[in-house]
Amino acid sequence: MGWRRDSHRSNSGNDIDETRIYEMPKESVKPQKRRRLKKAWIVVLAVVLFGAGTVFGMYSYLKAYSSSYPFSSGDVVAESSRINILVIGIDGGVNGKVNTSGKTGTRSDVMMVVSIDPELKKVGILSVPRDTRVLIPTVNSIEKAGHAHAYGGPDLVVETLENLLEIDIHRYVRVDFEGFKKVIDVLGGVYIDVPEDMDYEDPYQNLYIHIEKGPQVLNGEKALGFVRYRQYRNADIGRIEAQHLFLQALADKVLSVATVPKIPQLVSEIMPYVVTDLSNEDIMYLASVGLNMKMQDVEMGVLPGSDGYIGDLSYWLVDAEKAQEAVDRLIRGIDRTKNANVKVSVQNGCGIPGAADYVASILRSYDFQVVSVDDASRFDYKETRVLAPKEQKDVQIEILRILKSTSDQAKAYVSHDLPDEADVLVIIGNDFSKYGQ
């Protein structure tokens, strides 16, 4: 199972990055309990995938495959790179009008890149303000990011944000807001402490928002108004922060036991309002990944920048340096602040002159402390090894992924046999290539 959008899926598993740590496997979950957990996770996944709070219609796939889908399938288990999914919210379905076409003249109102780390069971969500100033491919025009959907549907939004953020986006989910409203009503509303009085009217969009400040249960109509309200002092950024607040409140509601019997109705309500290129297998794999995922392992952020004018038009102008840091942390899983406290020892186990110095320079570029660069006890290591105690698993996997560019066979091992000053030991093997494979 591959996640590249421009290629066929592979059943061989040869092109799958191997980042698992080699140790004895734990006892598996019983099948009946696993099926119940999978059903619950589909709802959790949906909450994550649509930050404004939508459950999309994939439960039917899960129900059909839950008793037969092979969770031990080699391709599914081996896939452990981060998976980036673009979530798009449009108002094309508001007021009962359903739009399921891939391309539409409707601009996107919500854009979030959801990055799922299957190995570490973590999720990063980066919201991109709709007014972000970007170059839109195909039309070759510098405009607001929200316009990309109007020109070319989800595919053009994907291409636009891939270029802007310099990342790969593997799949997309687009949801009309009418479906959002229906899901909230099926749930019986969502409890939230509204931070300020909200009064906003836009007859052109048939949008009328009147919500009082304070704790209350919002029905579908008011919930939609809450996530679309944009009269904050900090404009669209305040709106995105409110969406993140709503996501947390919705997660509490969706994860409650009382929600489980409502899942079939949620699915039937949302199905007409969803367009996605997620396959049955994709959903099943994501469900398996989410079995042990927790909401506290979900980190959310906004693409850094500031409001500004170019001519007579207002934009969200991206701060390139801070944006790079946000993309590294939320999408690539690279925490430079954390890395600065990690001590790494690099050893040459392949005998290629300069290999250890080259790898050390790469690790330093990610702000790791390289405390020593030496030769290993021998030069016949077949593959590069990243050794660390179990409590350093997160950092170990990050280093392993970084080294894939120079050592395509690199593997991680649990070990306490490290140099005295090191938290992680990297031994470079004969798979090393300065220019990659």
C-alpha cells in the first residue's frame, strides 16, 4: 500500500520506508475488541481529518471489511512514513445544495494539512488561512489560496499547497458545510464556551451569525456559524483558532460512549457531502494506525504570517522562516528545540572516507548535538543502524527518517550499549551513499 498520489500502489512492499524498531512484538488485540476499537477510531479519524468537525462517510467500508481485512498484511504494517492528507471545507453545500463534483467554482473556506505518523501514533494539523498569498499553478497567477479550488477543485488545491509548503500531500478529503451541520445535529449539539459575542451578516452568502458569549450547546446551524465567524480582531487567524477550539470540544463529544450507536446515522447524513480520493484500503490502514492514538497526541497550528495589503487587496503574508519551522514540526515531525537537547554519536562502520563527517553535518543541520565522530570497531556493517534506549524512540525514528536520504537500508534497534555521552548512536553501514540512491 503506497501513499504517493502519482503512482500505482505496490503490493511488494519494496518501496516502503522501514522505520520500525526491532524488538519482540507485543501480544495482539483480540479480534472482537479490535473491531470495536476500529469503529470508534473511524469517528476519531474523521474528527482529526476535518478540523471544523465532520464525520465523513467511510464507516460503511469499515463495517464491510471489519471481519476479513488482514491487519497483518505486509504492505499495510510496513508503511510507516508520515501520511499527509489535505482537508478542504467549502460552502457549496450550504442551504441544502449538494456539490459532489471534483471541480467547482466554489472557493475553499477551510484548508488543513493533517499529517499522520503511523509509527509514533501522532498527528500534526497545519491550518492554511484562505487569504494566504500563493502562486496557483495551472492558471499561473498569484492569488489567495482559497481561489485554487474554484479554478481546479481539490487536485489544484493539493498542487498549490505542495508548492507553497514544499511537502507531498498524499490524499484529500473535501466536505461541504451542509454535511457538517447535519452531523452536529445528529450528535445532539456540541458544548463549547463561546469566547465573545458573535454578530455577523452576509446576505450574499445567506450567512447570518448571532451567538451570545458564554458556555452553551451549539446546534448544527450555530456550530457552523461559530467556525465560519470571521470578525475577530486578528481576522482569519482568530477564526482558525476558534476552529481548533471547536475541534477539541467536538472530539470530547464524538469520543463519548453515547455517540457509538449514532455512527450509522452520522454516515448516512455525511455521505452526500464528501469528495475524497481515500480508498477502502487507505481507510482500513488509517483505522489500524489509530487504535492506540490519543487526542493529546494531536498538535495543531496555523501557517505563520501576518495581515498585509498588496495594492488594494488584503492577504495573509507568509513568514517564510517561521513557516518552515511550523512545517518541520507539524508535517515532518521535526522538533528542532527538542533536537538541541539530544546528544548523538556517529561512527563510520562502512570504511568510506568522510562518511561519518557527512552524516554528522546532516544531523547538525537538524540541530542535533553531535558529540563525537569516530570509526566503528569494524567496517563491515551491512546497513546503517540507529541505536537508542526505548525512551528515545521518537528521536530515534526521526533520525532514521533523516538518514533515508543517504542510507536506504537504515534500521533502528533498541539498545543501551551506547557511548557514555550519547543518547543515540548512529553506525554508518555499507548502504551509505553521499548522493542517495
